[in-house]
Amino acid sequence: MKEVYFIIPEFDKSITGGTLYDNNLVLELKKLRIPIKEVRVRYNINVILLHKKINKIPKSSTILIDGYLVNKLRTRVINRLNILIHHPCSMEISNNQMSNINLYLSERKAFNAAESLITVSKTMKRVLQKYLGKYKNICVAYPGIDKKFCKQEIDRYSKNILSVGNVIPRKGYHILIEALQKVTEDWTLTIVGNHEMDKTYYDNLKRLIIKNEMQDRIEFKGSMKPNEIIAEIKKSKFFILLTKYEGFGMSIAECAAAGLEIITTDLPVLREVLGNYPVDFVDLRDPDNISNKINEKLSRNSVNGKNKDIFYTWSDTAKKIKRFYEKRIFY
């Protein structure tokens, strides 16, 4: 069996959905006796250093690389490159992949040169197919949800709103703050996520909060461990994330599995992932409707979220990838 070297970006103190996926995949593949070795690199590693790392990997082995790093590849890694794509970096700011043409072209080149691609949803598979110049088999392996999130006791009398996601423009916190201006019910908002990734955006949010005199209502908690997030879930009424773009929507799925009601953006991938949960999908272009949805949930002394049995597991994720690659890269 071939050794698999998995090149994984690390984001300092930040915990992203991609990081969770990579870490859990390594653990589960090891349980399946896949000889996988981790190559940890900084998220902002330069091109030269990344290639040095790759050149040290034995030629007889297989390379699996997190898609966040592939725009730094400048030469093709012949017959060994397999890419795990949570979502293309060229779509981080806009849902138009060519909004950053240089980034789009570098990712397109890497995706086409790869031996195979893995991604996290059927929606993302369709997105990736638009990057490819020819047919390529793409493995869809949904992320798992940690069992500890499931079936929590939700405080139906709470007036706290929970939002989980790193504080970056794509997560739409500025839209949420604007929508909260028109909410007449009593409320507080807890935001869990790294707020050091985009200091300019975070500072702008703080100014917006001060302008609207919301300082005593909105709290940024920073990055938190799963058990700490669960503690926030238990004392919140519902979850909201007005995200502009997702590859899967890990934090939304976790909170839905816990039993929180959900308000989130009407995106194809979120309808795919959250189809079995009670969700209010909203249009970001209709802030009045968002405010009304928030008011409606806060006004009820009940919770309509359903404590669902988990149906996304990390074990299934690893098994799907193993089946996809049997007789191909693992042997």
C-alpha cells in the first residue's frame, strides 16, 4: 500500500471548517489502516518553500493537498497530485470565480493537472466542473458532524442569537448588524469565530456597532473549542449566519443537529446540506424579511428545531474516499 502525504495548511489560532475536515479525515483514514502522513505548513507559505516540502516527499508515494494551497503550485507534480477542495479560493470574495482572474487561472491549472479531486458537496462538484477543461472524476465526501453536537437542550426562553463563523466579509456579519437595527424584540448576539483574520473588516464592524449603539448587545467570543460552542448553543434561542458563500456550511449543520432553529442564506449548497432540518432560508437582498424572521423567532416561547440523529459522520467521509481511491492511489 502506498504512503499518502497529506499537505495541510494551518491558520494560527483560527479553526476553519476546512481545518476540521482535514484533521478528522486523517484520524479516520488511519483507523482504516491507510498509511497517511501529515505535512503541516503555514497557510501563507511561499511558493518556493511549498515546493521544497513537496520535493522532499518520496517519489513512490501519493500526495494529497488541501485545495487552499494549490494556487501556489508552479510546476506539475506528475501523477501524484490529488486535491481536497473545500471551496476554490477564487470564490472566497465573490461567487464569480473569475472575479480574481489570476487566482482563478492558477487554481484552474492545478485542478486540471491533478490526478483526482475530492470535494465536500454535490453543489461544489458542479462548481469545480466549470474549472475543468475535460472530464475528471470527482469524489464527493460530505464532512462529518461530531456526535457531541447532537440533541442538545435548547433554552426556549432565551433572547440570545448565536452566529458561528470566522469574522470575514463572506460571513455577512455587516448584513446581520444592519438587519438587527429593525428588530423590535429584546435580543443579544454572540459571534463565535476568529476576528483577527481580517482586522479591517472587524474594525469596521465595531464602528458599525458603536454607530447603532449595540455595544451592550453584541459580543465577539473569538475562536472556541467544540465543548465551548455547545455551551453557547445551549443558552441561545436560534442560530443565524447570513453567509454569501459556502462549500458545505459546517457550523450551520452542527447547530442544526444540536436542535437550534436556523436562519441562513438561500444558497443551493445549504439547501442540499440542510434539507432534513427546519431552516428559514433568506435573501440577502431583502433585509426587511430578515428582520421579520428574527423578530418572529424571538417572540415565541418555543423552539421548533428538531433534534435529529446525525447523518453526516467522519467515518462515512473516510470510507467514501477510501472506496473512491481503492486500486488507484492507495495501492
